Amino acid sequence: MVDTPDTNADFWKSDKQVAHWVETAEDRERWRAGQRRLMADLLPYGGEEEFTFLDLGAGTGAAACAVLDRYRGASALLADFSPQMMEQGTQALAGFKGRYTYVEFDLSSREWPDAIPRGLGAVISSLSVHHLPDDRKQELFAEILDHLAPGGWYLNYDPVAADDPVIEAAWQRANDRRDPVEAAKRAHRSDEERQRYENHVRYIIPLAPQLEFMQKARFEAIDVYWKHLDYVIYGGRRPAHPSA
Ligand SMILES: C[S@@+](CC[C@H](N)C(=O)[O-])C[C@H]1O[C@@H](n2cnc3c(N)ncnc32)[C@H](O)[C@@H]1O
């Protein structure tokens, strides 16, 4: 965590930062393809079954794409607060025209837009929840449960922090060996790279409290469905039958 002022909204509403994100997306997406597919595969639907899912902090729709691709009956609500990311997404999602709608939504607000109904078939988030302070993460999980249909799943793909410096060093060692260029950059960050890094890590927390937030929100079947060093996919579902 870093304690410099929160730059998140300015960051994601900046033409320059969004252009950088889009330019560098292809490399990252090569590594993430398996995780994207897994998020889709974890949902309990048949290929043609109709359902609506919500992608929170959808950006250009990379996570939603995998779900739309996997389930021909799926329709997506893509929530984001960055006009630039939504504009880029509209181009990236041209092949899914008619099956998705962007909704402007600032995840730091408790006011959900009317365009997001209750009874959703699934909610996903990818690389966005870590931009929220902890109390808001916790509230958001409860709000997500409230918007899911009974039996509906929530899955989150996000970075996590280590709560042990030895573990953190092991993660960094393995990541650096996979990506020596990124490792070299870390030692000589420009001001812009440092700001990007700080915006990324500001509210990243360990996995355990996030699973606790899920439990407190009363999800069931909570599990870490995938993990590689500092990246995880965790989730759970709204109980299919409310407890008596
Ligand atoms: C790292 S990108 C990830 C985009 C996409 N989910 C993906 O997996 O490629 C983070 C996204 O979260 C959005 N975001 C960050 N904070 C947000 C907030 N408070 N409200 C709504 N969207 C937010 C950003 O605009 C951006 O599109």
C-alpha cells in the first residue's frame, strides 16, 4: 500500500494513461488468456442459455469478452467510470454489438445506477476492485450479492499483497525471472512510471481479508479458484435458497 493522495479517478480519466493501457494491453492479455477463459468456465450456464451478467470496472471489456464468447445466450452490462476506457471498449467489442451495454458507474459510490437491475445471472470484476479502499471493497461485495439472483456467481480476478516479506520476495523473484525487462524498469522508474505504479498498488491488500469480506456478505462456495503468485481469481455464489 502507498499513502500518497488517491489518483485513481484522474488516472483512468486521462487520455494519456488510457492510451498507454491500450497500447500495452496485447502483451498482458497473452498472459491472461487462461484466466479469462477460467472465469467464463466457472459460470454454471449452458452455451445457449440466456442470462445477463455485470462486469464491474469493465474497461475495454477484456473479461466480459471471454464470457460473451463462451455463452452465446449471455448479455453484458459493462460498468465503468472512464469515458476513455468505454470509448476504447466500444471499438474492441464491435464483434459483440447488440449483446452489451456500457453503464457509467463510479464503484466508489454506493448509488448503483438504475440501469443495473437486481436478479443478475453473474457478476465479474477484473483488475478493478484493487483500486478501492478496503471499506468500499467490503460494502461493494454486499451490494453485489444483493444484485445477484439466488445461485448467481461473483468472480473477481485481481492482484493481492503478501502479508509476509519472505513471501513477497519469493513472488518478486519468480516474477522478475519471467519478466526481466519489467524487473530492470523497477530500479529506474520515471515520474510517470512511479505514478502508474502507485495508482496500481495503493489499495492492494492480502487475500485473506478479501475472502472475509465475501463471507461477511454471505456468499457461499467461496474459494480461490486460481492463484499464481500475486494474482488470484476468487469468488462465490449467492445462496440458491435463503437460509431460514
Ligand atoms: C486495470 S483496468 C481493468 C479493465 C478490465 N476489467 C480488464 O480486466 O482489462 C481498471 C478499470 O477499472 C476502472 N475503474 C477503476 N476505478 C473505478 C471506479 N471507482 N469506478 C468505476 N470504474 C473504475 C478503470 O476505469 C479501468 O477501466
